[in-house]
Amino acid sequence: MQSQTQLELGKEYPPANEAELIREIELISLKLLEQDYPANLRPARRDAHAKHHGCVKAEFIVADDLPDELRVGIFKEPRRFPAWVRFSNGARQPQPDSKGDTRGVAIKLLGVEGEKVLEAEKHEQTQDFTLVNHPVFAIRNAQDYLELFNLRKKGEKQIIRFFFNGINPLKWRLHEFGISRAINKKKIPNPLTIQYWSMVPYQWIQSCSVFGEADGDR
């Protein structure tokens, strides 16, 4: 019997060529934007979450009753941060809100002291959170994500081949297809009354967690 590799919680295990994969994805994303928005077509929109419902001026409150294991980073001490919140639909091209779609929320905190992880933003006084109204992401890793983007640049109709590539059902990505369908078919009554998740884990000092945002009633 082959032994299973024990993975340490909170530790990242990136592939050796992850930086190269990310760079390839970036180049494809830029190429798609250039195709969608040539020089004579402005304004150019984002490659995802292109339609926003507005930016809300808000106050981000760190509660004083958080358990000890969550008291890290900005959550270490009870306090309040001024913030901006952007609500959006996930589709590349804006469409009616009545259609099924991913729903996102981005939160930018202001007045956040301390050195930041990103080199280009090391001395910025902000911190960002991005969340979507589904608990998990549909793609497993950077290699799969690049494969999806390579199909996407051939046309939106080619994306289905990422999930059903060939006639052998054992090679189909049924798990990813189910998640993707669930994410992109959600219909909501109000972006203020649904729950959002980070979808993927984030590193907090020495701990690792997936975070979420409850609706206004909770």
C-alpha cells in the first residue's frame, strides 16, 4: 500500500514552476483584454467582475469577543477602520442582474499600519479582502488554471473542453464542473443579504484560514 503524504496545515506547497505559470496566465489575460477592448473602445473594463453595483463607504469593526486563534493581523485588537466596499457581478461582460452569475464583494480598509507582503505596496496604509458568494473555488491549481485560460483565448465555447476533454469519463473534471456551475448560476434577490466567502485559504501570520462575511441580519 502506498503511503499518503502528510501535509502540514497552514503551509503552502507551490509547484516549482508556479511563478512561470502565473506569468503565462497574466499574459493571456492581457491579450484577452486587448481583444475585448481595442484602442478605439473605451472605457476598458476588468477581465472579471466587470459590472459593479456601486462603492459603499463603510466602517469595518473588529469585535472584542474574537477567540484567541483569530486574533492575528488586523484582528489582533478591537478597533474600527474606515473602508470602501465594492459589490459586483462576476461575468466578463455586463449582463442583466436577473441572470445567474457570480456575486463578489471587495473590501478596502484604510489606516492599516505596518509593512505589507506585496513589495509594490509594502508601505501602503490599506488592506484588501475579496470575497465571492460561494465557499470554494472551481480550479485546483495554477497548472489547471493555465489550461482553462488557454482554452478561453480560443473562445468562450471552448471552455467546456476543460471539464469534458475527450471521450474517457475517467478524465472528466466533474467535481470542478459542478462547482463552476453552482458558482455561475446563482440568482440573488439582493447583494446585501447574502453570504460571501474568501473561497481559498489565506495565511495569517502562522495560521491559515478561509474567511467569510455574513449577511446584514447576522
